[in-house]
Amino acid sequence: MNKSNESRRFTVTAALPYANGPLHIGHIAGCYLPADIYVRYLRRTGADVLFICGSDEHGVPITLRAEQEGTSPREVVDRYHGILKEAFSALNISFDYYHRTSSELHHHTARDFFLQLIEKGELTVHTTEEFYDESVGRFLADRYIVGTCPTCGYENAYGDQCEKCGRSLSPAELIHPRSRLSGSIPVRRPTRHWYMDLGRHQDTWLKSWILSKTEFWKSNVLGQCLSWMGEGDNHLRPRAVTRDLDWGVPVPAHLEGSQGKVLYVWFEAPIGYISATKAFFEEVRLGHIAKPPWVSGSRWEDYWKMEGQSKLVHFIGKDNIVFHCLIFPAMLKAAGDYILPWQVPANEFLNLEGQKISTSRNYAVWVHEYLSEMPGRVDELRYVLAAGMPEQRDNNFVWKYDGTDNTTDSYQARVNKELVANLGNFINRVVMLTHKFFDAKIPDPGPNQFPERQLEVKATVHAIGEALEQFRFRDALGSLMKLSAWGNRFLQIHEPWKIIHTQNERAAAVLYEAAQLAVALGMLCEPFMPNTSEKICRMLGVQKRDWRWDTIAQHELVPPGIQIPAPAILFRKVEDHEIIPQIQKLQAMQNPDIMDKKPSSSPSPTSSGHHFISIEEFKKLRLIVARILKAERIPKADKLLKLTLDIGDDQRTVLSGIAEHYGPEEVEGRLVVLVENLAPRIMRGFESQGMILMADGPEGRPVFIEPTGPTKPGSPVS
């Protein structure tokens, strides 16, 4: 554990959620929970830390929602800002300040930032032709244009992406484009916008700065950054910072050509972190809020402009990596005086019952619904999401445990087998035994000594701290649960209930040590499960108080003679009847009639996370040995490598999603196993003619399945 936290200052941000819909568990696992865990830990180390967030209240998704509902953008953002704040509060996401980008302070801050870049010569004006709807008299943002996807032929692809095949698009690529506002065919009209030349920053400092993070940033973050900064088409290009809209931060009126233009949301939204910090200190100055003890600075500049004294940490999902690692740093550097991100520990995506979470299909576990339908289980959700956090690769949330290995990390199994049977069981045993044999008072250990307890706690405090400082949240939580399991073994080995009448002093010492361990577990729980932390400490007679991370391993956390309250249940088992309705809701998104059917008693593919096939079905697969002759990166596709394969009497082209983990030079010449009769699929304009078999390796890196004996391309695998 790095003890230098005591003299460090941190500005910690969590991605601004769009105020056009509620939160789902993917948002929480990907961004907000890891940020909260990290911040709670830092506070306990004595670090000076400010935790900032706010609602992102501009952009096309807001205006589309307003038009769908027949209301105004202001009414939409006011409603969802409240919903988002309430959900964060209920989940104990402990922001120091939660702001909103529709505030006048944010508008003022964003406009000043924009003007500062103009003064420094960082922005230039260019005229381009954009789509214009003559029937409504307005330019069309990408999402206001639909047409036929040139890749898969889907007739309702958006101007920025086809939701059917996933290809990124521009409006000009659509076949038969039409306006979503009127259904008419748009025309091209010239319009002037301000641009920032990101490529110039890439060539002068940005790429070398990213490369300096090689040993420090997560591989998934670095891989995506470097894929955006290649050569040719992958070289960063000038990007418009304004657009033609009537909802957003208006371009300053004194500038020529500003009428009808707002700051592009990608540009002004991250400035929301700065405006939120300003708002926090203004509210403190006015006496509207109290400054928490872990915030020692007195000005917003202390957290944004103190190079070498403050560290900026962005918590985001992988879809925001390019904005927080390339674009926002370029903006900060261009403006001057600002610190650049120290860490951007972006997570991958959380899937749901084997499928991608989809807000458009309502296929999600919505936080506000969970809180209503699973009352009193806030920490259970925090625990399950932390234990399965998608740190290096996409992960899967499954509701039900069906007795198979595929569902041992399901919500039900995590709660029942880990929280109830491990942590909850240990705490309950300590409290029950203390009540039964020592009149509900922490016993005096006398001369008996069990130094191993303090050694275990000290090792765990160090392991959790080290893991959290390296953003390995799953490892940190695993260390906590290992200590709890050690506590259960400690009681089982010494059996105080058996020796209480013959070796009373030894039994007292055992329970004294167990009580100290229980309090230590309560303190260590705090970053992950704050409600549980408070309950455990209260159950062991420890009042809520200030404590430091480095004091958890001290010899005595609760003195002998302290009266403890009556036993209480720490966690409840999750029964089938509680989660079957949750599974049915998800199934209903796939089949509207599913709610009329009774759930099967046998595991379903949705609830169990797997599906059995017959040997006849398996025999339909044709697996052969192939050799990779050539590997190429695909422009603007950060995950894909285009592989040319020798299959004996022919060659095949296969697109493989391994580019984040392997470069072309690492894979050329390898023997691999190919699914040879997989139906061809168009991806990024190329036809992929099969699939390479891979296995999960350490830290999420895929590993090739390779023949170990002599063989040649084209040989069947059986």
C-alpha cells in the first residue's frame, strides 16, 4: 500500500450520465461503483480528494427524447436529473458534488474555455456541406438522419451508427438518407463551424504522452488510444467543436456566424467537471453546503491547476476512452495551466444474461426498479457488481444459481454462498457466541495470545490497499472475503463453544480475537458495502467514528467489557421467488407472451447462462487447422485484425476481435483452429469467412488454441 496518499491531492471524476433516461447496472459496474470504492478508500487513507460528477444535459439524445414525449428539453433534463441524483444517493455513490451542465455557471465556464482556445489560435473556422431539412428549416445532426446501411442493408440505420450490424457511419454514407423530423429527403447546404486540429496535438506531444503511460494505464485503455492514433485514416483529424442546434451552450453572440450554433456536446460536457468543481467551492463559500473533512483545498484551481500537487482520475466506460484520454487532454493542454489525467481506469461493458444491455429494447436491470423490487439489498447489488466488475473484458450478470459451474458467479450464488454463508455467517457467530457465553460483552483475553489474527488483518489491509491503488477492485474484494473465510476457520479450529466450561479463559481469548477481526472486517467493508460496514461496527459495539486505513491492523479495535446489541441478520438469502420475476421481465423483452407462461423448473438458457446441444449438432461444426499468413489492422476498428489464413488447398479471410491484445507481427505464422463452416458475415465492409477459436487467458487476454503436435493447414480437428 502506498502510504504517500497522506500528502497527495486527487480530483476524481465519474462520467456525466445523459439526462435522457435512468441508470442501469451496466452504468454502475462500469463507472460509478469503482469510482466510489476508490474514493472511499482514499478518504480513509487521509488523502485530500474531491469526487465530482453531474448530469450531461445537452445533445441530440435529449432533444430526441423531448420530441418523442411532446415536451421540451428543459422538462426532460429536469426530470431525469432528479431521477439520476436519487438513484446515486440510494446506492451510496458518495459524490462530494453533483452538478448539471444546463446551469448558468457551466454555460459561462464552457463559453470562457471556448473563447480561450480561440484566443490561443487553437480553433479555426471551416465551411462544410451538411444535411438540411428544407421542410422544417434546420440542419440535421447525425441522429436526425436515417437511411439504408451500406454494409448490411438495414433500412433504418442512424447517421452515426447502424444498430443492426454495429458499423460506425457518417450521414454521407447512408443510402437514401431521410430526415427523422419530416421524412423528407434532406439536401446539402454549406455551414460554418469552429474546428480543433487534434492531429497537430498528436504529432507534437499527445502520442508520446500516451506512450509514457504504457506501464501505468490499463491495456484496454492504451490499446484503444493507440488504435485511434495510427497513420493515414487512423491519424487524428480536425474535429468540429460547434454544431447547428438550438439546445446547448450557445456560441458567444459577439462572434461572427454564431447565430443558431451551440458548443458540440463532446466538447462542453467534460468541461462540466471543471464547472462542477467551481460550483462546489461557490456553494461552500455561500454556506449552502459544508466542506467535508477530506477536502483541504480552498479554490477550484487547487484541483485543476496545481501541476505536481494534484492528480486527475477519470472513471469511465470504454465507450468514453477516446474523449477522456485523447480529446479532453488535448483541450486542457491547449488551454494551458491545467493538469492532465493521471489515470483513466476505464472498464469494459457488463452484459446481462449473455446478451448486451439495450436501452432501446428496455433490456436492462434498471437501478430504480431494482431498489423498488429488491428492497433492503443495496449492498448486495454493490457486492455482486464489484465481484464481477468488467475490468479488462466484458463480463456477464446472471440472476439465478442453477447448481452448475456456469452460474457460481450469479447474483443468487454470490449473495447466498459468499455474503450469507461466509461474511454474514462469521459476524453472526461472533455476536451470538458473545451473547450466549459472555453476557453480550466483549470478553477479556487474559494472558492468552493469538498473534496470527493481527498478522492476517495486517496482510489483508495491505493487499486491499495495494489492489485498490492499482484499480484491481475484484482482487481487493476477494482479499476481504478471504479474511472472512479465515475467521470462520479460526472459530472452527478453536471451537470456543466446546471449551467454554473447561478452558474459559482460552474461550474468552478466542472470542476476543474474533471480535477484533469482525470489527476489522466491518472497516474493510466500507469502500465496497458502506451500509454493511456500519451495521457490523454497530453490532460489535463500535460507534461510527473517524478512523484511518492504517489503524485497522492495530491490536485492539474494540476493548473488553463493551456491551454489544442484540444479534441481527446481516444478509438474507435470495430465494427463487424473488428473482424469477426479474428473469421473466428480461424474457418478456425477447417474447412479449412470456409473462403468460409459468417458469420452468429446469434451467433455461437465459437463467443459467448456458445451453446444451446434442452430439449431432456438435458434429455439424467443421474444425480445421489453419496458418495465419498475414494480419492487418482495420482503420477505425480498434478491436479487429483482418487475418489471411492458409487452410491447405485454399485461403480464407477472417476478422478476429483480438487487436487490443495482439499486434499483426505477434500472430503471423501461427497455427490456429478455425471453425471452417461458419456462415460468412460482413464486418466493417469485409467478409469474415469463419472464426478462430480462442480461450480466456490471464487478466482477460485471449489465448490461441494451437496444435501441439506435427500437423499442417487443412487438417481436420476431431
